[in-house]
Amino acid sequence: MHATYTLDQAAALLNLGRNSLARRLREAGVLGTDNLPAGRYRGRVNLVIVATGTYWHPICGWTHYGRSEFTDAGLDHIASKLGIELARLPCASAQQVPHTHNARNAQHG
């Protein structure tokens, strides 16, 4: 399964606060008032999925919830839609430059 990003995680990657991102996504028609996918984004699991679960509420008992999570493609899409530059990380397969400096080299030169 591919990585997904919660609204909190997506906001951090986009250098925004969670509430600011949620508001902008609602204004753009990506999310509804419940912060779940709206309109044409509903059912587009390549962009945004709804993670569901339950939790124990002390008054209501077991309660179901749904939360929006963005895929990598979804994160790219919303960054583009909102006009936000998304930093690119180096590919995991990129070669690392070996570190040649050590304490012995520092003493002799």
C-alpha cells in the first residue's frame, strides 16, 4: 500500500496550518464541510481516500469516524490547485556522496 497523508501531515508538507489548509480545500471544492471529499473528488482514490474507524466516546459509546487522507498524487494535485510550491525530495535510489572527511585527515592537513 502506498503512503497517505492526513490533513495535519499534508498541511505540514505544504507549509500551512491544518485549519488553513482545510479552509482552502473547502473553498476550492475539494473537501466538504465535514472535511471529507466533495463533488468530483468523492471516490477518486488515486487522489484522496477516506480512512474510517471507530473510537469510544464516553457519552455516545462507540462512534464511527471518517477522515480524508491524501495520496502522493493527491498531494501534488492539491499543491498545484492551491498554487503552492511543493518541495521535491531526492529519490530514495539516488546515490549518496561518500563522506571522506575523518578525524585523522583533520589532524594532518
